[in-house]
Amino acid sequence: MKDLIKSIAQALVDHPEQVEVTEIEGNQTSVLELKVAKDDLGKVIGKQGRTARAMRTLLSAASAKIRKRTVLEIIE
């Protein structure tokens, strides 16, 4: 899951070397924290949050396959 979000985010931003994904695992749920450069924050979120929503949809579909809930948080 971590690699999926990282590769998507790196494709969207101008500074792919500054993309960081941290995973916090729990029993049933994992939280992925995505950090990008300040300039690229708008590109990751998208207009009205559409890009972020699409990334969350992909993540939930992929995590449903392994029967684990994964949440994406975009850190400023």
C-alpha cells in the first residue's frame, strides 16, 4: 500500500524526491501519512479534493483485497 501511494504521489508532484510515506499499523487499520513539498500540496489534493479522493478510493480498493482497512492522511 505504501509503495502504491508513493508512486502515485511522485507522478503528480514537481519534487518527487521530497515525497515521504509513513505507515502506522494497527490491528485492523493502517494509517498512511503522505508528506510532500509545500509547493506540491495543491497538486496532491487537487481541485475540490478530487485527486486526494481518487487516491483514497484506489487505496481502499487495494486494501479490501487484503482484508485490511487503510486510511490516507495528507500531512501539511
